[in-house]
Amino acid sequence: MGLGEYNFAPRERKQDEKFMREAIRQAKKAYALGESPIGCVIVRDDKIIARGYNRRTTDHNTLAHAEVIAIRKACKKEGDWRLEGCRMYVTLEPCQMCAGALLQCRMDEVIIGCPSPKSGCAGSIINLLEMDGWNHKVKVTFGVLEEECAGLMKQFFKELRVRVKEEKEAARAAQMQEK
Ligand SMILES: [Zn+2]
């Protein structure tokens, strides 16, 4: 099964979409802060136990990725560093740090909205989550509400490019006035 294909789990797809929709809602909170729109939720027994969204710029913190924030909350709530029996829904393929955290907390599965060709460690660059040799594997499922998740990222970076261009033009105009 290749990247981006839906890997049919025994549960219903509708259920996966319901949880991914909540992850998208979290991603939109990041968007509203001017952050890359990435959001996630952690589910146990078909109930959301933790939510997170990217706050890297807002918190001036390299570690403030959506997944790490949600894992911290879930561990606190469960009173355990292990999150066995849980699954994560995340709008974008996890990076190396978050894939590491998913392995460390022994998450059962991660369900991903869209791939991240330049930083994804669930198959795009490397699949850390399903590698042989670790003492644990995290099942990877791609392609739930992929278009919506990818669309959010595209829109964000399109707006960012416009903003950067406008700022450059404004700086140039200011320079011209000084001359
Ligand atoms: Zn990450």
C-alpha cells in the first residue's frame, strides 16, 4: 500500500473523518494565530482525550508542535507516560520529533490528513513509525480528509507569500523615500 492511500481499518471511515474534522478545527486555531495550520486530537475508546495545535511561533518554542502538546496533555490526563490503546488524528504528516514522541508514548496508530514531502517521517522521507528494530511500531494510516488538510496548508502559504511580498514592497518604498 503506497503513501496517501487509505488503509481500511476495521472501524468506519465516517468515524475517522469525524475525528479528523476536530483535528482540522484545531489546525484553524493555529491559522488564526498566524502559525502553520497543523492540529491534532488523541482518541481513546472513541473519545477525544486531548487536543493540540501548532504554537511554535506564539510560544517561541521549537517543541510546541501540535502532536507534542497533545501528547503532554494526554499523559497528564491519563497519569501515565504510556498512551497504549490511543490513536492520534493529525492534519499533517508528523516530523522526526513528533514521530519520535509517538513511538516513545507507544501510541497504537496515527491517522494522517496529508503528507509532508519535506519533513514527513511517516513515509515521505522515512517511516520512523513502522521501522523494524524499535521495541514499538505505530500503525500509519494516510488519506483521511486529505484535500481539506492540504487545502488549509496551501491557503496558509499562499497568504504568507503575499504578506512577505507586500512587506518587501513596503520596505522598498520606505527606502526610496529616504533617498
Ligand atoms: Zn512535529
